[in-house]
Amino acid sequence: MRIGASTTACQHVLPAVLREFKESFPQCVIAIEPGDTPDMIDAPHQHRIVLAVNPEPHREDSLEFRPLFTDELLFLVSPLHPWAEVGKAIRDEIPRQHYILYGKGSYTSRMIEEYFRKEQVVLHSQLDLGNLEAIKELVQLGLGISILAPWTARKELGEKSLVALPLGRRKLKRGWGVLHWRGRRLSLAEETFVGLCDSVCGKLR
């Protein structure tokens, strides 16, 4: 069974799902293809995957999206950052911060750009990385701030080595779910996989 998933889902969702899935289908061979949402939209058309776990894309008539949960993107800063001390982001200071963001060109990156465009705010200084752990490490060292969902930094937030703050008055939310061909009947193994994703993601809601 060929599964596609965003890097975030590969790290935080799939390990628990695959552990339980293997108990029910020990003979089923699973291949994982990591990629951002645009890749996951193309992959079914190219017959590379049958299911994908990723943020909800814009309308795709040929694909069906099964919702799993919704998250909110927040500023993540070092506890020594001035914003952490006042407990909020200072709007006038937002353009002057150095940002360490995940994957320029990714679906989430485009959502962030669109959010701040509507707020008439430009993020001038930006470093793009494809590794969430590296992003969190740099933010903890005070080398910049990031914009991530809190569940991707639950450990660091619990240890208070990172602080999460709202982006502003408007919230920036993403829907997560499973993509597959519209009208295609899923096998028992595939339906089980989707059900396990729903169960694991229930803890993230």
C-alpha cells in the first residue's frame, strides 16, 4: 500500500498509525512517500500513491478529502524573546523579526504569505528550512521566530523552551485529512488506515 504524507505527518502522525496498522495487517507492505500538499495532489494522478495525509488543498474535483482535524498556526518564540515577556506579538514589530519558516513554496508557506498579505504586513527577513526539528532548535537559541502549529512542538512548549503566541486578531487555521481518488472504493486495509489516522489525530484536536 503506497501512502503519501507531509513531513509533519510523517513525523507526528504516521508512527502511531503504522504501529497499530501492522497489528491488524502484518503481511501488508507499506511504502511512504513524503512530500508537501502540491506533491500529494499530483501523486495520485501519477499512480504513485493511493492515500495521502496532509493539509486540505484548494478544491480538487478528482480527489476526495476526508477531514481528520483542524489546527491553528501560531508564532513560536524563545522564552527570552520580548514578545514572550509581554505575552503577545507586537504588530508594529512583526515585519522586523527574523523568521525561520518551513519550506518556502509549501502549502503552509503560501497560507502564511496570504495571511500577512491580507494584514498588509511584509515579513522581510526569512530563512526557509525543510526540517522542523532544526527550526525549533534555532528558535530556542534565539536566532529567530517561527510560525508553526503547537502540536508539532508539544514537547518544547511543555518544557517551556518555546512559547506560542497568536498571530493577531484573525486566526490562521488549517484542515488536515486524507486524500484519495474521488469515487474509488477503498479496500479494507485502506479504510482501516484512514480510521487509525482519525483515532490518532483525535488527540491533536
